[in-house]
Amino acid sequence: MSEERTIMHMDLDSFFVSVERLKDPSLLGKPVIVGGVGARGVVSSCSYEARRYGIHSAMPGAQAHKLCPHGIFLPGDYAAYSDYSRRVTQIIADAAPLFEKASIDEFYVDLTGMDKYFGAYRWATELRQKITLETGLPISFGLSVNKMLAKMATNDAKPNGQLMIERGREQEFLDPKPVGKIPFVGEKLEESLNKMGIRTIYDLGQMPQIA
Ligand SMILES: [Mg+2]
């Protein structure tokens, strides 16, 4: 048996939109879309209010405009985003001995060896609060035994939440989820799996091994 690991995953909630809202609080509560401006632009981030119209990141701007004509479309202020990203990274670096920046708004912290699993959860909770207090940005985290599960926990916790998968309950957490919730399973693969009758992660586990 390998050593039990404790991994925290963190993700800033609709990061670009959250930064825009710090710059202009009148954007709070409104469908805000960053990107998708101009003929060939694509959405790079959108608020939860915009998601209700079916808008998601990587969607062509023209389609987003059609779905939500009264949405507030912003070109994006990438200097401000990287500035805030740096600030969040610094807070994490000051607190965590071992961390990895996975993208501009996403981080993993290795808390293996920290006294007790629940101690790690408390530590993670405090770090999350510190980030929001010092930057004004909402952030979510997940805690589990590996990176994939921690990231899936974060996705469940969003927006502005946190979730620990209790040790030993990983399979219970996974089984009922649609296969599309696995981070590396895209829309196309999910569709193919569904066509094979595989809808949940449990179904996937029932498949005979193909060597
Ligand atoms: Mg994010």
C-alpha cells in the first residue's frame, strides 16, 4: 500500500468575472460575459447568472449574444487578472510548503503528512477564508486523496463552497456521477460512452477490462 495522500484543489469562482466585479461592483448579480466580443471571439469566463442562459466558456460570442442579448459583454482586462492571480499565488505560497499552480485560477496543495485528515480540512478552510478576505475573490476547494478526486470535489462545491470527501468514501462519491464529471472526459467521449449504455462512473467500473 502506498502512503495515504491528502490533496487540496482550489479554483477561483468565475475568476475573470469576479475581478471585473471588484473593479465595478455594479456588475454584481448581472449576467456578465468576459470575451465573446467581436466577430470571432469566444467566451472565456461568464457569471453564474449568464450560465443560466446556457452560456459557457469556449462558446462563440455570437451564440452567447443570441442566448442572452442583454448580457454585459466585456473584452477582458488580462493585466488585472494576472495581477490578482499573482496575489492569490503569493498567499498560497506563504502558507503552503508544497503547492502547484495548475492554471491562472487553479491550484493544488499537497497536505500529505499533516496531522489528521480533518486537521487538513480545517487548514484548507482557513486558507480559503484568508484568500477571500485579502483579495475579495470567491474561491472554492475540494479535499481528497488524489488530484482528480480533489478537483471533482471542488466542482461539486462551486460556487463559493468547499467539500471534503471523507477517507474511504471515494467510491461512494464517484459511483452516482455521470461519466462526464470525470475531468478528462469531454463532451464527445461522454456521448460515446452514453451510447454504449455507460452513464455513471459506476457503469464504467462494471465494464470488462479491455487489454
Ligand atoms: Mg475558475
